[in-house]
Amino acid sequence: MTLRIIQSRFGGSVSAVLGIALCIVAPPGFGATASGGQPSSQTSYRSVSIDGVAIFYREAGNKHAPTILLLHGLPSSSRYFEPLFSRLADRYHLVAPDYPGCGRSDWPNRTKFAYTFDHLADIVTRFTEALGISRYSLYMHDYGGPIGFRMALAHPERIESVIVQNAVAHNEGLGEKWKMKRAFRADRPANEKALRTNLLSFNATRMRHVGSDPDMERYDPDLWTQEFAFLNQPGQSDIQSDLFYDYRRNIELYPKWQAWMRKDQPEMLVLWGKYDPAFELTEPEAYRRDVPGAEVHMLQAGHFALDTAAGETAAIIREFLTRLAAVKDAKPILIDMTAERWQTGENAEFLRELGFYHGLMRLNNGRAVLRDVTFSDGTIEFDVNTIGRGMPGIAFRRQDDKNFELLYLRPDAACAAFQACLQYTPATHGVSLWDFFPRYQTRAPLRENGWNHIKMVVFGRRMNVFVNDAPSPTLQVDRLEGDAMKGGLHLQGPATFANIVITPNAVDDLSPEPASDPLDGDRGLVRNWRLSSFSQLPNGKDPQYAEIPRGTKEWQPIRTERRGLVNISRVYGKPLAEPVRAVAWLQTTIMSDKKQTKKINIGWTRELWVFVNGKLVYADQNLFEKEGARKFPDARCSLENGSFALPLEAGENEIAVAIANDFFGWGIIMRLTDPEGVHLQSE
């Protein structure tokens, strides 16, 4: 998809006006419409309880149709989207919730409910799960952006497309207009009164809607009159002030949101009301930098574009989603095995033989990168003739030579019993993480020297692999562990490849949702750590506790992935070339009710040293290439690798772990077998 910046049909200029977004309940009829469309589907008004908080939502359209999840800013609650419901529900399933503290959802007391964007994103995520919504296009307006981006990073497999409407994810989108707001976040007590005065004033409320629009007659005065009345309801100023103060966390997360956009390249539509008094006109261009294929429309509207441009907005959304649906219905793509289709070196030979209509490629070693194909979800089938006992495979969702998902074969005469005959691994920062995921391998009916047919079905976070026309999956990957949701493909040798067919979005009945974490809720897993910077560890030397980094800038928080894995490779890759060892430190705190000893089960890759309150209590190796140091299972990271006694003093105990690596995955898993009487560090 190519970028289009489209100027709408109304003229006008833009001036900077301080603005802020707020919640409101509005009666039917709220919001003027600009053009086109009669009501097309009945809207239902419902509530669902999440953690004892009633979440009100609007819903319309066929539940089997593509879903649009609409996340409001904070002027009008889900009522803001009513003009879209009447224009889009004939083809789409629309769902729009009110956040806690907004609209008709409950307004819990701020002393008992944290009004933070992290909390709201968690509530909305569980709201979608309660409704059984697993895939959706995400419409984000204003505060819907911080909430939606958190949801996208937590569950990228659920995102079909992203629609941004006057929501910011870059510092330049805030500009000088946010001077007062930055002062409030830097020193809340000193600036709270001024902030609330602006927040609650009638004039500021009006300006949030009209901005610099020269055509004032297009706006219904009830928009700001009703919002002003709402803002003066008991407790609202406190709720809005808490959220506004927490916005500083959004700014800190901008780099992560941008990295996700650059990595996953989501299908993106950016709609921007050019008379917005709160955000800068440069923000749409910032989205284009991250997602060059984004479609951008500049609207002759304000911050709340649906106030005056609902018809135009609906038409743009309909056209955008229609094009995406056409792409999803794409027919199978037959890949020619020719030098024009593949980027190779001298490692590849392209052959023609009878019966192989699209040719063959003999890949003697290394990789061959497929040109001009991006793969996200669907089916990939190919035939492969293995050469000896090499490890040929196919990489998908490829970002570059260092980041991809990989399925590979280990042909062997004993494949019917060999548990590592067929394997999956992600690669991140140039590191294959095969030693972190022993469950993603299996025996398979592979021919050691001969043709094999491989079929891969990929959807969201799952993959099923079928070998030689097996009626059921030979390998089931219940959670793809890579860093991206779409990308290119490459083959790796040695092998001869033929008959590659890619069918986008042909996913059988596979669910995109990953399987639940079997250790979710396990109270003994040590989940929250701080990670130090890394350094070189000379061969033959053990790290000493006195060498632990002391500067605060040398540490960052790191939380476990599934099954309690602390994945340092996801942060640093393999920073030093073999055989040089890199060492990093992990630190956490355990509170103990009394002086006691607890049993620890621990998994790790390669070498580690555990210190409690500065004293070494455990050290060991887990080395694949060294028979005596190869822990079960086959030097993979597992809680079966080892165990030791953890001595705890009453009160606070510092746990420090030095972990060295020069091979593949770099990380640990730590679990107390009995967590009674201890309290692990929280986030």
C-alpha cells in the first residue's frame, strides 16, 4: 500500500490553541453529521462487569462480520462514535466501550481504583476477551491511542488494522501547546490549580471542539455545553487530573510504540482533523515515517472529527477496509525458483527438470531471500530434498538477517523416534533461541535423503506444521515467540527446494490466540527483576559480588516472558563474538516473614552465580557442547536444570544473579517450590 495524503474539500487555516480531552455522557442526537448515510443497523446498549466495574458499551452489526473496536478520547465516551455506527454497521461489527470513570461505565472512587492508562488498557483488553473478540481493527482517538497501543503491543496477533484519529505517538505531535501540561507533570502540586482551572473552564471546553475552524456554524453548541456540565459532576475533576498526570507515562512509552509500528508495519489509516487545538499537524507525517505504507487523510475538522465530518470519515474507513479485505482474499502465489525471484550469492543453483513447472533451487549453504513478498498469516507449502544431515529450513515474518521465525529440519535415519527431527525457533538480534523452547520440537516422518512435503499454517501467534501429507499436525506451536507479526521469507540450506506456494490468510480453523501460559498465576515464579548493562568476562574468571554495577543508569527493569523466562537475549542479543563471554547481572528483592531456607528450582543458559545478601550460594554450568556440564534436557533452559537451597533472613533479602553467555539463548527461570511466608518483588 502506498501513502496518500488527501486534502479534503473544505479550506481553512490552523492556529495553536491549548486543548485537553475529557469524558462526557451525551443524549441521543449529540454530534452533527456532515454528509451521507441513513441508519443501517440497530445499536444495542449493554454492560459487562470487569473486576466488579460495570463497563458500558455500544454494539451494532453482525458479530460474524469484521470487527472495529472503537476507543474514544475523553470528550464524549463511546457516544462519540454513534455517527459511525449508523454508517458502517451494515458491513462491520462495531464495538465501543466507555472506560471506567467515563460515560455510563462505573466511576470507582480514585482511592480504590487506579486511574492510569496501564489500568484502563488492561480493563479494555479483558473487556474484549469477555465479549469473545479476538481479532479487530483498532480505531484510536485521543486517549484511545495510549490505551490502544498498549493493547497492540501486548497482543499484536489480535490487530487486523489500525485507524488513528487525532491520537499522538510522537513527541513532535505535542509541541509548544503542551507547555502548561509538561509543567503539571513535572510538579503536580505546584501546577494542579492552574491545570484544573483550564480543564474545567467553559471557554477551554468550547475550544476543544471548534479549535481554529473558521466555519463556526458547522458546530452544535450542545457539544461543549453538555461536556461542561459533565465536567462539573462530583469526582470528575479528580479522575481527569489523575489521568492527565499519568499521561507522562505515555510519553515515556512513545519509543516502544514507534518500534512496534516500524517492526510490524500494521495496516494503518491516519485521519487528522486539521483544526485540532491540542496536537500538532506534523504528527501524521511522524506516523508515515514509522509506517511508510500508511494512508493519511487531512480532514477539514477539529480534534473531534466526527462532530462535523462523520460522513466523510465513514466513507474513508469503508474504502480502506474494503481494500484490506480484497488483499485477504488473495489467491495462492506460486513462487518461481529463478534468480529473478530470489536474492542469493554463489551458494545457489537454479535448475529446470521435467515435472517441476516452476523450477528448482539447490541451496548448497547459507540463505536465499525471497524478493517482494510480505507474509503475515496463511499457508506456506513447499517440497524439500534434503542433503545429508544438514539443517535446511524456512524463515518467515523476516525483518532482516537477524530477526525472524524459523522452521527447520534435522533429517536422520532415526527421525521416526528422534525427538529433534523437526524444530521451530525464533531468532532475535541475530541469536537463535532454540535452547529456550524445548517443547517446540518433535519426531517426524522425514526421509533422510529424498523429497519431503512441508505444509505450514500460520495465524496470529500459532503455527501447525504437517509433514508428508500427515492428516494431523506433526508439530503444533502454541505460541510463536518472534518479535514481528509480518515480514519476508528466506530459505536456508543445504537442500533442494521446489513447488513453493503461499496462500495468504488460508488458516484452516487455527486460532490466532496463543495458548494460555501453564505457569500463569504461579506464586513461586520470580517474575520482576532489574537487568544491568553487560561487560566482558575473561575466560577462567568468576564474577564477584563486589563487581556488580552500582550506577542507576546501568540498570533497567525486565519482566519474565511466558513460563517465567527472563530473556536477556531479547534485550542484548549476543553482544560479544564467540568465544568471548558476556556477563550481565539480574537483581530482585524477596521479603521473608522470618529467617528460613527455601528450595529453588532454576533453569538457565550457560553459566550463572547466585548471591543472596552478597554471599555466593550457588554456581553451575549448562553447556551444550560439554558432556559433563550438559543439563537435562539437552542443555535447554528448563526448571529441570538444577535446584539449590535459598537462605533468607527475616525482612528484605537481595537476590543477585550473574549470568554469562557466549552461545545461543541467554536467560534464566527461577521458582520457589514453596512461596509461603515470602513476598516476591512486584513491578
